[in-house]
Amino acid sequence: MTARPMRGTRGPEPDPYEAKPESESFEALFARLEEISGRLEEGGLSLEQSVDLYEEGMRLAQRCQDLLTNVEQRIETLRQRVLEPGDEPR
């Protein structure tokens, strides 16, 4: 849930450090997730800021999980291609 700006005021400024999940590497997404976690642990944020960061963190965590799942599937496909019929996994 995003805060709605009051009439006659501008909305919140975009965060230049916010990751673009569709185009970022796993490492960049994870680094941003760690940054968000650190900011939340430090405290001193308003409730709205905390909720916004939490929401962003949850989106990033899901994207990281999706990327890991995809990589696991790719590795399993490669493993299956390498194994000859009758070979046992090591």
C-alpha cells in the first residue's frame, strides 16, 4: 500500500537505489535486499517508510527465489543430459 500524496503536493521521490527486479542480476537484487534489511534493523524510520521497505524487500526476495529456482531447473536439465541411461547420480 503506497501513501497517496495530499492534493497540491508531489508524491514521494523515487529511490535511485531501488532495484529494478526484472533487469537486475541476482547479486544486485540480493545486495539491495541486504541494504533494506539493514535499514529496517537500524530503526528510526516512520511506519510508512518501514512498510514501504518491507514491501520492496518481499518483492526482491520473491524475485531472488524465482531466479534461484530457474537456475536449479537449468542445472537439473544439464545433469540429466549428461547422465547416460543406466548411470546413477553421484
